[in-house]
Amino acid sequence: MAIDPVIIRNELDVLGQELRQLLRDAGARHADSNAQTSSEPVAAAIDVLSAALNEADVEVERRIRARPIIATAAAFAIGMTVGLLLRRS
């Protein structure tokens, strides 16, 4: 099962938007409810995000172990590209 980084980024963006909305709603309801109750949806969203990141971490590690030379060459090429881009600025 391949994990597409674009899909993960989109999921993280959606989760971030939902967390911001939940925090805004919790702030508005803070006077009416207990702080612990309003933090429960945020804690659940953080748990979902943590699980998604753990799955992505396992997938990346599996791919690196499967092809260590290619992973090292890719990391080197990305590092050189970023270095050249930063040097030009």
C-alpha cells in the first residue's frame, strides 16, 4: 500500500482547518461549558493525526529499507538542490 504525500498533505490541511474551527467554537462556548468537555474533540483530532503520521512514518521506513541506495541518492540530490536554491537567493 503506497501512501501518496499529496493525499497526506491534503488530509493534514483539512485536519488543521477542522482543529481551528473546533478551537473557535470551543472559545465561543467556553462560558457555557466545561473546558475539559470542549477539549475532547481536539484531543480526538490530534489522535487521528498522530495515527496518520505513524502510518506514514512506517511506510517511509519500509521504502527506505527496501532500497537504501536509491533513498540515499535521492536524499543527496534533494539536499544539493535545496542548497543550490538557497545559495542563489
